[in-house]
Amino acid sequence: MGARWSTSVAAPPISTAYNLPVREGMLTVGTVDGRVRLVDAATRMTRWEVQSYPANHFCSVAVSPDGRFVASVGESEEHWKIFDAASGVVCVTGPRHDGTGACLCRVTRSGHRTLLDEGCPVHAHTAGLEVVAFSPCGQTLATGGGAFTVILWDAQTGKAELMLEKLTDWVTSVSFSADGARLASGSEDLSIRVWDTSTGDILRTFLGSHDTFVFQVQFSPADNRVLVSTGVPESRLKLWDVDSGEMLRSFGFCILAEFGPDGRRIATLSNSDFNVFHLVNAESGVVLSTLASHTGYVSSISFSVNGSNESKLASGSYDGTCKVWDSSTGALLRTIEVGSTIFSVFWGRDWVMDTQRAMAFAMGHHPRLGERSQMLALDAEVVRMILDRV
């Protein structure tokens, strides 16, 4: 059972009564030189770029469901960061054992920690991080890595909520269920564990789920019971029923898998041709289309989830490019030159443009708001209030 230190409250839902115009969105890219970039998927222009972690250290990223925030972790650092998506400014930084403030750990002048005090009141990771994910409500952040633990954080305050500690090796992947009630973790200890995010209890353990370490886990966005996993170098894709513990099916030889927004398709990366990936039917495993254009290893795949753009798919590669595809036809739509080896790519909403359009929409449909609306700041809470009255 995990230790709980604080609680969080889910944000009120955004009104979906009207089909607002939405831009194609922004691609958040984490590279092996420790940098985070926000790239406009339509114009190919970089909105901002920051050196999040030391050079020559990979950086993994995630985007909040509303597109307002970007989270990053790095293999060389024990803390995470959350950036404002509009500006690239750091909003929240996770705590670490650095010997300052309430931390009782001993740290040298060069920054090397020589002693970890077991009585230290600071709740933080003790080794580099590899994975990060936002909860569906955007209020909780999950991180994991080399300390054999997963920690759930309040994404607004940076305070630790739960520490999940029953793992015995590196955490390689984390994924929230669509309702946020469960979290799946994959590990180099060959296990998949499913946790209750409110209590920290383990709900299901799949030991020996793969012959070698679990490379990736992901809940289906359409079904809280279905989980996909891949292993390396075994390279089998497996679908699981979390409630029963039953393996539903196993097919293909792949090391990377990403559910489409409807849960009926999975993008998979072959273990034999690392620069080619496929879209397969989640039920049958039949290949629907083959996407081939990269000249280097495909390291990350992300589906767009913005309204009419659900048919878009982005891929990041060691060849230094992101590519945007039509996932219905497999056609390559555009190539974005990033100029650095890509480790992680995540497709999120362009919150700034969406908010401006929502304001314009609200004023156009509610003339009485008039000048008062024009004076309001571009704030999500304000937009929610306006839309709820339209």
C-alpha cells in the first residue's frame, strides 16, 4: 500500500456543448541533448525551446490534457519540471534530495549526494527518471525511473501524494486509465502492476508477463479494462483484461505500441525494421497500413486527440525529424526538422489558440458579454464560465 501525503481535487470539466474550432495542435519534443521543444504541427515553427536537463541525457515529455502544461523528466536528474506551454517558463519543479531546506541528505559542493538520510522529510526520487504521465484530469503527475518507485504528485503544488514502492527494478513505463482510477506500471523486473490511484493498493500484478523486461504499458483510451504491453527483446505485443488478469491476445513482433484515440487501432514499431511502423487492428492484429519514411530508429509515436484531428499521428525518430501522418490512409502529411535525436514526442492541444477562439466564439454568440469579455484575461476558468452560459 502506498503512503499518502496530500490530496488533490479534479478541475471542473470543460463544457463540450459546442463544437469549437480547434487548431491541429502542438508537438512537444524531448531530445537526447536534454532539451524540450514546443513545435507547431501545422507551421513547423518552434514556439519555444529550453535546456531542461544536461546535454547528452535523454529527456521524456508529457502534456496535460488541456494542453496548458508540459512535463519533462531526464535520465540524469531525480526531479521533474512542469512548463507553461504558452511561454516555456517553468511553473513547478519537483523536490529532490539536494541537502537544502528541509532535506537532511548530505551533498558535496559539486552536487554529488554522498549520504541519503532515511529520516529525511523530503519525499522525492533517489535516482534518475525515465517516464512521466499526466492523469486524465491533469491534476496528478506520475513519474518513475531508477529508484524502483513510482510517485504520484499534485501537479499544481509539486507535493507528493502517493509513493508506489513494490517494484524491484527500473520503472520503464506508466499509464493512467481513462477514468484516472488506476495506474499501470511496467518494469525491468518483468512485471506489470496495476495500482489504485487513490489508495496506492496493488489491484493486479502480471508477473513474468514478458520473457524479458516490460518496455511499455498503456491503457486503452476507450476501455478502462484493456491494457497493452510490449517487452524487449522478446518483442511481443500483448493485450490484457485488467479485471480478470486474462491475456486477451498476443500478436506481432514489436517493441513500441500506442493506442489510437478510439481504442480500435494500435500503432506498432517492428523489432526487425526500426524505422518503419504499422497501424494494426487491435482485435485481430491485422496490419491496416505501413508507415515508412524515417531514416533512423523511431523512438516515439503519438496520436492527436483534437476533435477532427483524431486521424493525425506523429512520430519522432533518431534521424532528428518528427513526421505527421494521416492515420486513416498512412499518407505522410509533413516532415518537421528538429535537428537533434528525438527520444520522446507528445501531441497536445494548442491551448493558447483554443482559448482565444473560445473567447471569440463566446463573444460572437453572446453579444451582451461585449467589452467585458474583451477585458478578461485568457484564463481557462473564465472560458469555462463563458461557455457554460452560452
